[in-house]
Amino acid sequence: MKDKRILYVSSEVIPYLPETEISSMSFEAPRMVNNKGGQIRIFMPRYGNINERRHQLHEVIRLSGMNLVINDLDMPLIIKVASIPKERMQVYFIDNEDYFKRKATLTDEEGNLFPDNDERAIFFAKGVIETVKKLNWSPDIIHVHGWLASLLPLYLRNYYGNEPLFSESKIVTSVYNHGYDGILAANMKDKIKFDGIADEKVSVLSEPTYDNVMKVAIDNSDAVVVGSESISDDLVKYLENIDQPVLEYKAPNEFASAYEAFYSSEVLG
């Protein structure tokens, strides 16, 4: 992994959110690459329940100030950054008052999905890509974790398809069983098509279930990692019929060498 550039884009990362398979792997994988001499960047949303003072987040003025168009509305992009204690790793936070100020992550106090989670996912995907462009940092691999991050492969391959900074980048998506029940906004597909993305690329999002959102991520990725010991039968079948390489689930104590080998041989080839 020496000198390889790997961009980690995740819906959650420890220590900023509680420990889950996603937040833990979104910390451990970049740490592994970092320790082996690779270069990493980590991006996550700046949810309102992240304690900015405790974690010492601060705004990066030179990266903030851009407006992203989401479903015909201009939404200001704010970039914050923090360093993970005891690690030589920085985390970039994608922020916006409307989408991320509320003191919760993805659901309200009753456990209901926020009705604008689809727009938050679009904003997050665009915000990451636009910020990496400003950093002028060309990643060899982009590894996506968590469903709120899962529109990034679609946008990178289609909306930003001609962006030279990413022309050599390979996309890896991790598929977990930490999804959501029900569906996202019924008109999610139309909001994505507003950005000029063809209907056939998002036809499955006529019903934006967790499995269908992940299928869109898989379709636009170069490789897939199974991040949970068990995932839905629907996704298991889907992965059996794709052409991209798939790394089967690895336990936390054995993932490091497996990820490194997968990145080197299957993804970068």
C-alpha cells in the first residue's frame, strides 16, 4: 500500500459516532493503509449530534463557500476537519445547516427515517467529490462505506464522468447489513435524474429500499467488499451475478491482510 492514495467515504466513523461495523471499519481500514505507508483521506457527514468542541472540529474556509445544486435548490457546502487522537489521520466533514444541523444522524426520536435522507445522500456525494477536486488529490482507490455514502459511485461515474482527477480511480463499495427499513423519498429517482443522470442508471430506485440503493452503488463500482457476516438474500444473489471482483466477509482480526491483497491484486490489478 506504500504511496497509494485511498479515499474513504463513510456515513459514520469512530470516534465521532458510536461503534458499529461501518464506523469501526471506516477507522480500521484507513489506519491499516496509513500504517503501511499509504496516503489516506476520510470523509463523513457532520451530523448535528457530533460534539464539535470535544472533537475539535474547525471549518476549512478555503474549502467552504461553494453552493451545490440539489433538486434545483442552492445548498451551501461547509467543510470542517478534525484529527483522530493518537493517529496521524484527518477526517473531513461535509456540513450544511439544512441537512446536518439536527441533533441526530439518520432517524428522528421515534426511529423514523428523515424525509430528506435522499437529498442528504446526494449532497454528501457531490460535496465529497467537489472537495477532493479543490484539494487536487487524485485517489487510486475510493472505498465507500454505509448507505448514506452509496450514491458517490453513481455520481462519480455519471455526473462527474469526465473529471480528469478521477480518470484512473477505482471504486470499491462495502455492503453491510446495517441498512434501513422502508423506503427513502418516493421521488428520489427524479431528484437524481434532475442532474442529467439517465433513467436506466437509477430505474431500480423507483422503489428506494436499502437493497436497491446498494445495487446502484454496486453497479457503479469496480469491486465489492462484503462488510457483514450476513447480508440480505437479495444482495447475496445480486453479488453472485456481477462481473466485478467480490471480497467475502472477513472478521475484524483478519481483515487487514485480506484488504491489502484485494486492493493490490483485484482492484488495482
